[in-house]
Amino acid sequence: MSRLRLLLLAATLAPGLALASAEREWRFRVLLDAAEVGTHTFRVTERGGERSVESNARFKVKLLFIDAYTYAHEARERWQGDCLAELDARTDDNGERVTVRGARRGAQFEVAGSAPLPGCVMSFAYWNPAMLKQPRLLNVQTGELTEVRIEPLGEETLSVRGAPLNAQRYAVHAPKFRIDLWYAADASWVQLESRTGSGRLLRYEIQ
């Protein structure tokens, strides 16, 4: 299950907005193989060029009717353009609790307990297509800056909210995991998939 823990950082952020002042909410159904194991909800508010993001995830994996693994994640973030300005994330990973706090200060982004990072840093912000051009991304669950390689995989047809949708697929390759993402024609993020260490399929489906 440790590989699953690494993958659950996947969607700690929500799709971005183009309006001057607006609030939107996204709800993802989370499946492990064919079984629904939880939800991940995102709320994004944009005002005056800044985005505030609230993320809430809850997962519960059962084995023979017993809770074998539980995961809870809450994050609040503030963005200025494509740069993360402030972060406060709390994770309960099957009883192991971790808090990550960070803020942009001048030419650096400072994460509590870690070495300073470049001032304009992006997290695994799947909502923002600019993420697909980054060589390194911040894991908001651990506070670590992760080397990544983005691979475009072409167009596919998905079933989204019960209707067919053409979407571009990308693979995000990191040292310990791979995450596949799908984007609609308007660049909105609509699906995520990844494999656990045991080969099980983790999927986010937008509702």
C-alpha cells in the first residue's frame, strides 16, 4: 500500500479559472480497480489575479469488510499567476499525520523544515496546463521538490459524465510513480490514472 500513498498526492489542487472573480467546485469519484474508495473535492476562487484553492480528500480501502487503509488530506493554497504563493496542507496517511506549510518570500519559496526553493514554484497542479512544461514539481503532501518528465500520449475518447469526450492524454513520469492525465479541448483536467506497486489501478473520474 506504500506505493498508493505516493500516488494519492495526485490531485491536491483544482482546475483554474479565467474569470476576474468566480468560484467553482469540482468533485472527483476515486476508484481502486472497479471499487469506489472515496472522493476528492476541489474549490477554487479567483479574485484580482489571485487564486485560492481548497482541497479535501477522503479514501477508505476495505479488506474483507475491514478498513485496511484510510487516507485524509486537506490543503489550502494561494496562487499568484502560475506561482504558488502560500501553502498549508495536512495529511493523515493511515494514522501517520504530516503537516506541510510554505510561503513565497522574495526570490524564494520557503517550506518549513526544508531548504529554500526557487521563488516561482509549481506543485502537481493538474488544473494548470503550465504544469506540463515543468521539469520539477512540489509535492504538497511531503514538501519535496520532485523531478518529472512529461510525455504527451495523443488524443483519446473518454466517457465523462455519461457522454463521450475527446481528451488529450499526458504521462507524468517521476522517480517513484507515473500518473496519467486527461485534458478536454478547453484544457480542463477531467481524469487521472496511476498504478499502485501491486498493479492496481487508481482512477479519478470527474462528476
